[in-house]
Amino acid sequence: MTLRLIKNATIANDGQVSEGDLLIREGRIEKIASSISVMMRN
């Protein structure tokens, strides 16, 4: 499973620009929020 967290991204959508975090799982955006934290397992 591929999981990526992009912090402090510039997000453009519908003519609006904002900053936030993106959580991407298996190549699809799963969550957009002002702050996302995830626990990593080994």
C-alpha cells in the first residue's frame, strides 16, 4: 500500500487557492485538511 502525506501544499480548486495538507493513498487523494497527521507502522 502506498501512502503519501504532502504538508503545506498550495491547493488550487474552482478558482480558489489555499494551503493545507494532502493525504494520498494508492494514487488517489483521500483527505485534504489544514493539518493531517498519520502514524507510520514498520
